[in-house]
Amino acid sequence: MRSLEEQSLNKFFSHIYIEKGAEAYPETQRIINFFPDSNKVEISHYKDVFCRKGQSWAAQKRSPSLILAVKRDNLIYPGAAVCQSFGEEHFFYTSSIMNCFYDCEYCYLQGMYSSGNMVIFVNTEDIFREVDRLLLKHPVYLCISYDTDLLAAERFTGIVSKWAGFALQRRELKVELRTKNADIKSIKNICKADNFIFAWTMSPDEIIKKYEHGTPPLKARVEAAKAAAAEKRKIRLCFDPLLYIKDFEKYYGNMFDIIFREISADDVEGISVGTFRISPSYLKNMRKQRLCELTAFPFALIDGVYNYDREINAKILDFALNRLKGYISKEKIFTWGD
Amino acid sequence: MIYMACALYCEAESLINLLNLKKDKEFNRVQVFSNENVTLFIAGVGVLASAISASDFFACIDCKNPITDWDIFVNIGVCGCAKYTENIGDIFICNKITDGTSGKTYYPDIIYRHTFKEGELVSFPHIIDKAFSEKAFLYDMEASGLYVSASRFFKVHNMFFIKIVSDYGVPEGVTPEKIKSLIAARSESICEWILKISKYGVKKDCIFTEEEKAYIEQNLAFFKLSETMKYEARQLYTYCKLKKGEFKETVTGFIEKNGIKVSSRKEGKVRFEELRRAIIE
């Protein structure tokens, strides 16, 4: 049952801020049509709303507004050192959406952005052109769903479908879609491409219930990954971040059993394994935003990144890798930091 | 606390009566009326005048009782409207406020449900006549100044600009009596909504009780920690309390069990590392 406070909040995207110039894009019209009752407010630049002073990330997260804008620079970024490259040489990422539907207490987005509102960049074609420019120089491995969960917004954006269609025609491009979403209907509507990889972040239900607010349960994620594999789509499983919680061996051990009971290791292209890690500035902001056992942990600063200390790290990784090797060949396992 | 600002006394009168606000004689540069939950001040007419009054008032308040992230600011007043499709007396919450002189635009967050209309407002430094009014939808003479001032003290989701349409660009007929009557007829619904949402602010939890805070300070002195280590220690105790629901018994228990005495900063650092290990394992 929703509390009186929750009932008093506007529903998600009750307000849509539209950057001047963005209204002409078909993506904008599609999104606006999906939310016909929202108040529309014209803005000059998305940062006028997204980067205002005095915002409360926590308050906005409970009733986020949507900002539709045109991305003019930094269309593609080089892959960050804290991210898993899966051994790919030319590793990049792009952000079609800033911020996420879900509310994971350990998520770096709350340390990265001062706003809980969501920005959707409607000029996907411009990002495509930038990728084509890069492809003239070398193959590209591109992650498209880091600063959001693109699949969770697919019903009203269609961005994932566009990316899959784009990848299908470019053999030198490999795209990874990281998600916790389990909307099998959306997945079935996305065209199949061998160079388009669905990568599910998997967590034990105990962690999902406590820390990954609004995300589908493990069973639903497993079902979605299984359905994608059955359609011969490329899938990855991401056990990242592994969290140091009481009885982590029991919870993660059960999770591995559940997953590999349902999904054949032969259907999995790769697995990513990594413990929680975060930049110092993000962690500082996250701790200001909310009190959470996960982020309050006394981390060690190792090579400019906050991480569990070496002993704990080794304990978690040794456990996870030993268990995973029982299910899948070690060549398919990628560990962050290796 | 709810802080209300009206440009004129005639805009404030019905609110003062409804909320049973009493004149607060502590302030001599602005007229202030208050009860235990609401403080209303008369900001004066004009963008600049209202911004200066508000800044002066909030600075005084903030020195005495710091304004918190869950305090609320509300500007209530009348405005002109460029569209005859809207009715005199309609209540608007402004979702976009533009300063008519600088062209700068501000966006209060509207995260709470309401039954009022919403619209964009432009604040001009002078009275707007009919011909000029076509540049804006709603227009007044204070909101942008009050926004700039209030945004230094309040979170943007806790700032509300509520305007009642008084005219269509013919300000001559807008007498103090008319303003008073327009607001009086609507003050109950406005106040009811404000009082309701004022209960819902995101309050930042303070994890430690006053007694625990005092214990931490004693404990930090006991371990003879450096300033950097003190920061780390507070973080460790926060983690311990979130994890176990308490930290004092854990820390005291560790000290007593191991018979710890600290005679130097170096020894304190070693002992503290042992405590850290004990807490995270």
C-alpha cells in the first residue's frame, strides 16, 4: 500500500522539459505521445534544468521529470577504467539517456549527477554518424547502456531497436546493452544481430529486494536471458558489482545455482565479475545523498579508486570465480582488474 | 517551517487571518507575521525590492535557526494574464519563471500533486499594460527576484510560486480591495495544500543521537587519531550503526575485551585498524 506521502507525489514524468530544437525530432514526438497528460515546458538548454543549483536528488528520484534534449558534444566517450572491456581493444561508451528508472543504492549515477531527473537525447542518428566515423579508423566495441537502463525505457523510446538495426549493418561494430530489465516482449521486438549483446546484471534476490529498488527479481531476469538465448541472441551475464554483505557466499552461491540451472553455459558469450568500486568524488556525493550500509563501508583507496581492501576483494572474487568455474569455462570469465 | 512571501499586505491579509499569524516584532526592516509552523513576510513591490527584502529576511532567519533542506518557501500573489481563456481568480503554480529584464529563466520543481493550473510566468520590473502583456502568459513583478533569493536557501522542489489571475493587462482596476477579496476566496485551498505537502519533505536522517555524538568525540580522543583518521573513524561508526543498528557497544566491547590503552598517536592508529577489522568482518 502506498503511503500518504507517496500518494501526494506526481507520477513519473508528470513534467516533460523540451529543449528548443528537440521538438522537431520524431523521437520527441514518440515520447510526448506516450505521456499525453504530462505538462510540457520549453527550455533553452537541458542543463538549465538538469544542472540547476539546489536540486534534491532524493526528492526528484521519487517523482522524476523528463528532459528531452539534443546531444551536441561528447557523443561517444572512451571506455572508463572502472568498466569491464571484455578484452576489446577499442572500447567506447555512449549515453542516450542520463539517469535510470531503477534506484539501486550502490549505483554511481547518484554520485555522478546532481539531479534525479532523466534526460533523453533524441538525436540518436548523430551518435550513429559519430560511430561510423570511428569505424573508418578501427573496429568499435560500444556500450550503450551504462548511465541508464535503456531496455527499461524501450517501450517509449525505441532506442534499443534503433541500435540493434544499426549494428546489424556494421560488422566491425560490437554493441553491448547492459540491463536489469526483464521485458521479454520488448526484447522480441528488437531485431537479431550477432554483434548486439544483451548483458544482464544478476543479483541475488536478497540484494535486489534490499538495494535494487524497482528492478525485476532474479527469476524474471533469468527468464528474460533464457528467452533471449532461446532466440539465439548473444547474451552475457554480469556479476558486477559483487557486494560484501553478511553471508555473501550463501546468497551468491544460491544465485549461481539458480542461473545455471536455467541457462546453459554454452549459450553465454561471456561473464563479467567484479567487486564494488567507485571514484572518490562519486562516493562522497553518494554518501551525502543517502545513508546506506553498502556505500558507508570503510573502503580502501587503491590506485585512485575506492574498493574493498585486498583481503576482502580476494575473498569475494575467489569464492565467485571458484563457483563459476564449476559452470563455465574460465576463458569466458572476465574479471575486473585483471 | 513554511516561509511565505507576499508583495503587498493586501495579498497577505487573508493568509494572516486564516493561519492566525501574529506580528513578529523582532524584524524591523520587513513586516513579519508568524505562528509556530508558518512565517510570512511582506517582500515589497518589484523584482529588485522583493529580492533584497527576501535575502535580508532569509539571512537573518538563517543565522538564528538555519533554514533546512525540508523547509518550504511559497510566494503567493496576484498576476496578470495574457489569455482571456483563463479566468480571473484562477490559481496557477508557476513551472517556469523568466526575468523580463535579464531573460534568465528559472524552473521550480513540481513534484507534488495539486489541483491548480500550471503556467509560465514572466516577472517585469514595472507594471505591464495590455499591449506589452502579449510577450508573456502570466506576468508579475516579484517572482524572479524571489526565486533568485530563495534558491540560495531552499531546495528547488520546496519553492512554490502560486499566482492568482487578477487582470488581463488592465491593472487600473486591480485595487487593494479586489486583491484582498481574490486571495481571501482562495486562501483556504492554497493553505490546505501547502500544509499538507509541508509534512512530506525529504528529511535527512541524522544517524547518531546526541549522546552517541558525544561518545564519538570522546572515543576519537581516546584513540589519539589525526584529523584524517577522525573522518575515517566517523565513517566507520556510521557503517557499524547501519550494519548492526548500534556501534557504541561494539566499540566499547572491543576496547574492554582487548584491554586497549593508547599512549601515542602511532599506537592509536594500529589499535584503530584492529577495530576497523573487527567491525567489517
